[in-house]
Amino acid sequence: MFDDIDPSLAIPLYEQIAQRVRAAVATGTLRPGDALPSVRQFAGRHRINPATVVHAYRLLEQDGFVERRQGTGTFVLAVGSDVRSRERVTQARALVRDLLSRAAALGVMP
């Protein structure tokens, strides 16, 4: 789920992380109660600053996708079907925009 995080993209790393989690929750890949990797584990595995992971987890918590529990970790919350549906549409639109941008970079006009 996080293997394609790319520091060379214009999208900040914390937003890439948050997008991956939102998409995983929306599609059911992550279910309520599932634990996310600890900040230390995530940062070490992906060789990024732990503050970046904390920022992503805070965004997800503000959006109601996860809950951070002191001393135990960060866990996926149950979200309504309307939220999951809206997130799937958001992710699909982002994919289309990315595809069109890459096509334009190749000189193919939509």
C-alpha cells in the first residue's frame, strides 16, 4: 500500500501517505480496528522523517479515518458508506488527473 510513495512527486509525502490510507479504508483493504504501522516503523522502512508520518496520521485523524491511542498506536475507524463512496470518487478523479498530466507530458493531448 505504501511502496509507491515517491519523494520526487509534487504531492508532499504526508499527503501521499494520507491518500493511500484513505483509499485503503474506502476500498475495504483497511478495516475498522486495523492498526497502522507505528511512526517509527513507517519512517524507518520508507526512509522518511518521522514528523512526516506524524503529520499524515494527524490529517487522517482530523478527517475521521483513524484514531491515535497514546501508547498503543494508530487504528482505523469505522467510516460511513457515504464517506467511503465519496473517497473512492475523489481517488478516481485524482487518478484521471494524473493520467491526463502524464499523457500531456508525453505530448499526447486529451
